[in-house]
Amino acid sequence: MTESRTEVSKIVMSLNDETLSRSQRFERFSRRTEWPMAILAIGLVPILIIENEAVDPTVLKIALLLNWIIWLAFCAEYIAKLVLAPQRLKFIRGAWFDLSIILLSPPFLPALFEGTRTLRLLRVLRLLRVLAVAGLGLRLLRKLLGRHQFHYLGTIALGLVALCGVGVYFLERNENPSIDTFGDALWWAIVTATTVGYGDVSPVTLEGRVIAV
């Protein structure tokens, strides 16, 4: 009976050690990939803008290639974390944001929606991709500048202006004659946020007006 209890104790201790080891490997991997993945996510925004405005076929191919590389990197990171996670169901529930970036940012979406009546849905999906990236950046900013509230709020304010400009650009381009480039959308965001409101650029779509509000 005593030997049986000893064996059970050894098994329990072995399982605990294995769980701890998996947890340590998971935490180590998460720390090492956090900043590289954040840089890739933020880099997705200018790539999407270039993809929208590219006239040169070579530039367009490069933008699409980079888009695929970033998306596949996020897929690989999520799968690796899922494999390393000591409690996979808990990880899936807690990593919904990471999964949303993958689901909202597949590079083949434009090919599925382009030239159809669901073009507006494509623009909304692109905006959601940008919002997912912004959420990731905000999470990192909280870690980096959380103790410096003034710098944190100032960075968020600047990021919000840029984010609104990106959103209006994706939603209003080809719908609004006054917003043809990202520069036009960024100009609108700046004059709106500073309450100057010249009126030379303003949103015309419902989604764009929601962003303005």
C-alpha cells in the first residue's frame, strides 16, 4: 500500500514538473516573439496602404508577398503557442485577440471580394485588420509606458489620429472625391482632431462618419 502511494506521488510530481516545464517554455517563447510580432503587425498597415495605391505591378507583388509573410508568421506563432501551452483550452479562450488577427488578415480576402457587390464588406474587413493591429500596439504600449501616464496618453492620442486617418482612407477611397490618398485622410484626421475643421475634406460614407464621431 505504501509503495503504491509512493508511485502515485512520483507520477503526480512528474506531471507537475512537466506542466511547469511546458509553462516555462511557453512564457519564454511568448516573451521572445512579442516584439517581433508587434513590429510585423504594425508593418502591415503601410503594406496595406501600398497595396491599395500601387500602380507598378512589381511594387504590388512585393506588397502582396510581405502581406503573406506577415500573415503566415502570425499563423506559425499561434500554432507554436497552442502546442506549447500547458492548458490549451485556457490558451484558446485567452488568445482570442491573436486568433482574430489571423482570421481578419488573410491576404487572399481582396481576391475573394474584389469586383463584387461586397466591396464595402472588404473595406470594413480591412479596417478591422487595422484595428486588430492597433489593439496589439496598445497592449505593448501599456507595458512600455504604463508607468509614464503623460507619455502613454500622448502616444495614444497621436496613434488615434493616425488610426482614424487609416480607417477613413480604407472606407472613403473610391467613394469620396476629396479622399484619394492616405495623405488626404490623414489631413482630415488632423484638422478634425485639432477642431480646425476646414471642411475641404469630410467623410461621405456611414462608416466614415461613425469614425468622425
